[in-house]
Amino acid sequence: MHKFVENIIAFALRNHILVLFLTAILLVVGVICYKSTPIEAYPDVTNTRVQIIAQWPGRSAEEVEKFVTLPVMQQLNTIPRKTDVRSTSLFGLSVVTVLFEDGVDDFLAQQYASNRMQDIDLPEGVDLSIEPPSGATGEIFRYIIESDLPIREVSAIQEWMVERELLSVPGVATIASFGGEEKMFEIKVNPAELSNYDLSPLQVYEVVAGSNINVGGDIIRKGSQAYVVRGIGLLETIEDIENILIEVKGENPIRVRQVTTVSVSSKPRLGQVGLNDRDDVIQGIVIMLRGQNPGEVIAHLKEKIDELNTRILPPGVRIVPFMDRTKLVDATVSTVLKNMIEGILLVSLIVFIFLFNWRTTLIVATVIPLSFLFAIIMLRIQGLPANLISMGALGFRVTSRRHVSHCRKCLCRYGTTFPCPGSAI
């Protein structure tokens, strides 16, 4: 080993121009890799996975397990390159997770699961979906919506405007919303009026459900023009619901308003979100796609939020971020750079005090940032993002050996043309 190190030193001394050229290349490539390497807050050590979420409202966990979870697991067990299939059955909810081998691409895993789901025979009313490929540490951004409007209206803005715009940002997997109320039209049936008109609540339900639809007709051609015939039936206001015709008795039409009371309401709330001194707000959590660069995704998110606040949202409605992962990442990067600079200065000072040679001090101090850049290049080659653990581990260790006692041996070995590597120390 000692002979091997001596040969490397001899080669470097004989080809110092080549060494300087390679060092410059290392410096340039390292800086480029440092700027382009994604930096995450936490390492995602989870396997490639696919989650299939099925909702069957009003059903017990036993029914969900028997009629939904087991058929889904049976079909997904035939997926190639899987390692495990796990499931959770709750009241009205089934979650099946498929874990894959190392090296399986997220897109390929999603495609495998999507193909198998086409052949699953499930009961009527089951809503089956595949979760976007996000990692366990995919949460990168949180925000609330500030407005003086009723919380019900703010919930509608979040669902129909904010979520749709933020989902268009590259790298965003999904938006998880919390808080607020879901707007709905409530129809209260008057039993006495139903008895007077000899009607049943089921008739009212079927008529309202059948009226809330648009139907397409034909095309009426007139000369060189054509008119599209459509039946508009989507319900948008209370008056639309009240004017629905239930049936005609004799010559008297019976409408919904005659036997019911229609009002705007909301579904029963299961929880409430508060922040600081606000006790009822709408919160959104942005989940990032697995493998994306969080810095770039958050930058695009902020641009989209500025566009929403200035051009799209109604007056008096604003999106206010309150949690951003870039703050943690920036703090980590600044800490690593600060420690590296302090280490360079400390090592340089110690080397200069003991050796009193500026060339040796410069060589030792240069090794520290070059080692850091070399480690970044290795991360980039392997396609791995930097994170808090890897950035904190990119430290340095400086060791020194005494060469003074070996000067005669080194001079004899290298000859008089190339001086002893330790003669400068």
C-alpha cells in the first residue's frame, strides 16, 4: 500500500499539468452537479409502491373486506415483480398496498396495477382509484385560504378553483384539503303535504335525481346552418329544484316547492381546522410526485399562487402559505457550507502555524472543497438526491504524516529531478 501511494505521488509530480487540468475539470463538473442535484429534506427509503383506494359508503369493515379488499388483493397478486401485498379495511374504506422490487419504475408499477384493475368485479357503488406515486416524505407545502366569505363558499373555491390550478403545476401529485364545509342543497319533505297530494318521499327523490341531468338531442339543419338541440336539466339554484314537476293530477301540476322546503346547507362536519388565532380555516397540503426536485416544484407552486392571488381568485380571497420545505433545505445547505468554510480556515491556520509553508497550506485547504464536490458528483452519477443526512455526512478528515525522516529514502527513490513529496512539509 505504501508503494502504491508513492507511485501515485510520483505520477502527480511528473504530470503536474495533467493533474491541474483534471482538478479544473473536477471543479467545473462538481459545481454544475451541485447546482443541478435535487436536495430533499428527508431521504425516501420506501420501496416502489402502488396504493389502490376503494370507497364504499355505509358498509361495515367486514363487508368491505369480503366484497372489495379480497377481490382486489386476489387480482393484484398476479402482478409481476411484486414483493408483498398488504391491505387495510375500515368502515366504508379499503386500502390495498402493493410493494415492488428495487429498480421497478413508478410508472411501470402504476401501469401494472391499472391493467389488473380492469378485470376486477366489484359491487355497485364502489369508487376505486389509484393513489398518485408519492413517497412517504412527499409533503412539501401547506397553505390556507383567507377570506371574509362564509366558510362554505371558501370550500367551494378551494375545490373548484385552487385545487385544479395547483394540480397543473409540474411535479404535484395531489392536493389534500382539510377543514371547511361541503355545500349541498337540502330538501325537507312535508309529510302533511305529501299525504294531501297522495305522494311518497321516494317519488320526490326519484324525480329530483332524474331531473339533474343534461341530455343531448339531434341537429336541425336549416339551409347552410345547423342548430343543436339539447335538454338542459342541471340544477344550479334553489328555484331550479323548486320548479321540478313531480306529476300532473287532473289539470293541476304538482311541483317540488308545494310539498318540500329547499335550502342551501352543508354535510355534517367531522372536524375543523384552526391556525393561530383562526378557529375555522381551509387548509391545503401539496404532495409531490416521487423523485421530483422539491426546490423546482415549490418555485413553480409559488408562481402559480401569485397568479391565483392576482388574476384568478375573487376579490378578498387570498392563498397564504405558512409551511415551506425550502426553508429547512436552505438552512441545511447553509449549515454545511458554513461548516466547510470554517473547517477550511481552521485547517489552513493549523497547517500554516506548524509548517509555515503557504504552498502546503493551499494544497491541504484545496482538498476539502474538492472532496465535497467529488461526493456530489458521485451522488449525481447514481441518480440520488442530496438530503439532510447525506449533506450532513459530507464532512472532511485531514490527516498528516511525517515525511521528514524519510527524505533521504524518498530522494533516493525519486531521484534528484523530482523532489521528495514530504520535503515541503
